[in-house]
Amino acid sequence: MRWLSRFLALMVAVVLAGCGKPDFSDAEKKTIASLALSALPPLKPDTTNRFADVPAAAALGSTLFFDQGMSRDGTVSCSTCHKIDRQFQDDLPQAVGVGHTNRRTMPLAGVARDPWFFWDGRRDSLWAQALTPLENPLEQAGNRTAYAHYIKARFGERYERIFGPLPDLSTVPANASPLGTDAEKAAWNAMPDDEAEDVNRVFANIGKAIAAFERSIEPAQTRFDRFALDLATGAETKGDAVFSREEILGLKLFIGKANCVTCHEGPRFTDSGFHNTGVPPVADLPPDRGRIDAVRQVDADPFNCFGAFRDGAAAACGELRFMVRDAPELVRAYKTPSLRGAATRPPYMHAGQFSSLDEVVAHYAKAVPSVEGTSEVHPLELSDRERAALVVFLKTLSE
């Protein structure tokens, strides 16, 4: 019966390999632990926004986030694209507000931890980012003075309890903005400097309130996190924390041969950096060169960290001070998105170029050249099984 004993021993080994008892090296275990949500450090204070952790500011920000009155035609809010039941994104290849934009809506979980915002990083704080869609003609399409008047009329008392007295807006035009229509620009340019500064202050505080709300949106624990915790503690893996052999293979590829972890690192599975990965442009969309064009925009933004509306000291502006402003690697470079929850929010890439994770993995395996600049991706020799295993693993970040 020796053959039977050997057979049973082999079957036990197979079962254990499929039940969360994989053979990881110490280095692999360390990397896996670094990706777990338990390794996510506490959210740092935003010293550029002294209202960032004020509950009343977050409550007002939440109201504004879901308020369709915060748009030109009263039909669009932040939540139009950042849907609360869809990981604060919209499932569309490109976002649709008042008009059709040229980029994909990014989810918001953990967004307050980023140093740069939007796919190209054209804003350097969460509150400055929150302001941008409000005046974008394709998103909420409003204008600066209209927002100031709206806040005073609808939320004046709440605003003043948080930010202090509102300015006198009796002589401020109903519609004026440095970024609006020709008529709105002319009206803005005709305003006295102190009046324009008052409006800008109200506008900045709108962004700071919305940012205070968005800071509360954090990633949720997943099957991967439960698996990683059991692996780190040596606990017996049970329930949905048990990884199949395919999921284990995918994880090993992710942190090893496929080298995904180079950019998708840390508990949020992103390095928050910008990379050209050869993603093709979308036909009929305006030219989009990514980070290389965004650096000029962030430098010119009056609400950036060096601007007059920052709270706190300029010591917080290190990212902006030392920003790389002109380098070949910025051409068609886009932010590394977080992979948490990615399996349930196709399509993928900055303009929804790929409809499935299978297409994403195939793109990185083939490593096609970039249409402009140089792609950082190199071809990978992955079998069909290995590609499928990577996708299976990525799904554990959404379950």
C-alpha cells in the first residue's frame, strides 16, 4: 500500500497548494506585505488646506459634490462622473458632463494621498483639482462669480460658519471668469483687483470643502488583503482568503517576472508617477501629450501651492518646487492608476482604450512602441496561462 500513501501525500500537497499555502520566498513575502492595505499609513494632514479635516467643511463639501446646481445648466455635479455606487467613476471610456471630454474618469478611493491630480498631474493639490471641472466647459461649465453668488444665496450661513464672512458681492457681475466665454473674460477683466481676489478666495474655499469630503474616501479591504495578512502572520488561510493556484501564480508573476509591481507598488498599487507605456491615442479625440503639457498648466494655476490661496507655509510645496518640467520621458506619460477595484471598472487607460484586463495584459506583453516619445515597457514572454493568471489575480483586488 506504499503507492497509496504516496498518492495521498501528493494529493494533500496539491490541495494545500490550492488552499493558501504557497511557497513564497522571504523577499516575496516582504513585497506582498508592502502591498496589503494594512501597510497603508495614516493620511497626512494637508497643510495647504487648513479646513481639510474640519467635519463641517467635509459636510459642506459633500453637499457641493452631489449638487447639480454647481454647473452652468443645473444638470451636472461632481457625482455625475464620480458615481458613489461605481467606485466614484462612471464606466465610460471618456467622461461626459455638459460636453464630451477626452479622458476617462478616475476613481477617488485614496485620492488624497496623491501628490498630483488628473491623468497628467495638471494640479498639485486635491482642492485645486476640485476647482478645475467647475469651470471646464466640457464638465460643469460654470464660471467663478456665478459660483460665488450661488454659495452666498444657497449656503451662505454654512459657508460663514466654516470660512468666515463672505465678501460683499453686490457689485460683482453675475457671470465672470478668467477662463470663461469672451463675455465672461471681459467682465472679469473689468473687475477691480480686490473684488476679483475676494471671488477667488470664495472659489478656493469651495475646492477646500470638496477636498475635505474627498479625503474621507478610502480603499476597501479585499480578498488579497486577507490573504496577505494570513501570509504575513502565518495564520491558517480560511474562507475567501484562500487563493487558488492560478491566483497564486498571478501574484507571483505580478511581483516577479511580469514586473507589474515596479509601477503598481504599495498598498494602493500605484507609484503616483507618470509613465509612457505605449498606450495608443483614440481616433477623433484632440491630441493628448500627457504630462509634458501639464507642467505648464500647473505652473500657471493661480491656485497652485505657490499661489496666494494656499494655507500654511511654502515648505509644503516641495513637489511643485522640484517638479521635472522638461524631459523626454514626460511625452505621452500618464499617471499610474491604482489597481484596487480595477477588475470591476472597465474600460482602461486614460481614454478607455482597452475594454478588458485581458487586453491590458496583452498590451504590456507585446510592448508596442509609443506613437510619440519612448515607451518604458519591454516585451514579456508570457504564456496564455500566465496572462490569464495575472487577470485572475487582479480580480482579487476587487472582491
